Amino acid sequence: MDMTHRILKLSVSSLAFLAAIQISVHAEATNADLIKSAVLESNVMYLRVGAVEKNLANEIQSAQSALAVSNKIAGTVLDLRFAKGGDLETEQATAKFFASKKSPLAVLVNGETRDAAAKLAADLREERAGLIFGGATKELKPDITLEVKAADEKKFLENPFGTLAQGETNSPASTNDFLSFVDHTTEADLVRAKIKDGDEDENLKPERSTEPQKPFIRDPVLARAVDLIKGLAIARQSHL
């Protein structure tokens, strides 16, 4: 009985140790320095920061290089909402990186942007590297103030898109991933191809085209930032 009790005790201890490892790994995965990188509306780079720690600058540079390979980037949205961190050396390196790019930059903040993340936003403004959007932090007031409830912003971070079809109101997108904005063609050309010698067959009644659902950014802070980047890109093109 004594041997059986020891074996059971060791088994319980082993399971507890494995559970602790799993929890630790999960925490590291969810607290990554750079949480998400994507391209919005074909030419706006989106970078969402979780923490300003030692790997952030390298992760940002790697993400930018990877996304720029197959996309013509007009500018960047740096999302610091809910971001924290304490690595001031990385904060300075990240600020210098964006300042050296001299490309349109929109920085998103809210009341939960703190510590090194808030300092990064402030330094980017001081360097005149970009404009600040969102809610006020303890350290700075945004250039363009947009107050959104924290609970709503967390939902927007999970899924910033909605879809709008003909005759419908805003509805959530069917995925939590970033959706590509694709132009959809109508059936008009297919109907014309069936008409010969300019005469339309009386029996040919084209089916009513169903308006495809078009994704739009329902996150008001992100939407304003993307509009700024795209507007600046158009202005630059007009002066070339």
C-alpha cells in the first residue's frame, strides 16, 4: 500500500508540473510582443502590439519585410491599444525605426495604453513620425480623439470587420481574421454575351444579381486611421 501511495503521489505531482508548463506556454503565446500583422484594404500595413519588450523591434522589422514582398504598402497603422511593456531600450529602437521610414504612420492608443507603449506613442509624436488616434492615456492626449468603450474595443480587436449587403444593416463578419477587400464583378457581361446581333431573346431573363456582402471596418478608431493612410497615399500620387 505504501508503494502504491508513493506512485500515485508522484503521478499527481507530474500532472501538476505538466499543467504548469502548459499554462506558461499559453501565457507566452498570448503575450507576444507583436500580436498581429496584416495588410488592410490592399495597401495599409496593420501591426498590433501586445507588449513593448525585447523582441518587438525585430518582430516589427520581420513583419514589415514579409508583408512588403507581395504588397505595395502606402503606410502603417501601429495599434498600441491595451499594450504595455517595460523595455525602454526596445521602445527607443522602435521609435527610431518608424521615424527613419518617413512613411505615413497612424498610432492607435486608449486608456489602457501604458508604460513603454505609451512612451512609444509619445516619442513617435515628438519625432513627428505619425498622428495619434483614439482615447487619452495617462501620458498623452491623441491628435484625433475617438472615445470607445474598452469592452467594445476588445471586441473590435477580435474582429474589426462587419459585412453589409443590399438591404441589410451592419452585421458581424463571418471570420475573426482580416478579410481582403476584393472587387466583385456583376453578371451584366454574361447576359450581354448571350445576346446575338443586338436582339435580346424574349425568353432570356437574366437572374437578379445578388449584391455580394462587402466587408467594412466597423472599428471607428482603426477606420479613421486607415482613411488617413489611404488619403495621404492618394495625395502623394497626385503630386508625382
